Amino acid sequence: MNGLISCEFNMDTACVELKFANGSMIAIDTIAVENEVADNMYQWSELDYLIYNDPIAYTDLILNGNPEIYLKTITEYKSLD
């Protein structure tokens, strides 16, 4: 992401906002993303962790990655039985 000045989560809008040196801005609606790609509380939790702790990694995952595959891999549920 060339020319990125800032990347942060805005709690008022529930968006991860990216600001670039050329004046452009991208806002990712995190609620819409969660509703679209997360199937369970573990996946929502993983997305929330990235939003609050590493918004750049979250942005990269949403814009350049495949969030469905990532979430299925990282949050694989294994029964304790």
C-alpha cells in the first residue's frame, strides 16, 4: 500500500480507515465484512482481534487476501470429545 499515511479503526463509524499521501481515503465497514464472511463467534472474534490489534493486517486480508479461507483455517473447531 504505497503512500499510506495512517490506518486505524474508527469506533464511531465501525470502519477501518486508511489515509493516503495523495489525499484519498478508504473506509472498510467492519460490520458488513463480518456479516458477509464470518459464520460463527470464533471467526468474528478473530476478525475483531485483527481490527483492534493489527488494522493493517486486517486491511490486507480484506483487500488482497481470501478472508473465508483464512477464517476457516485459523478457527478450525475441534471437539474435545
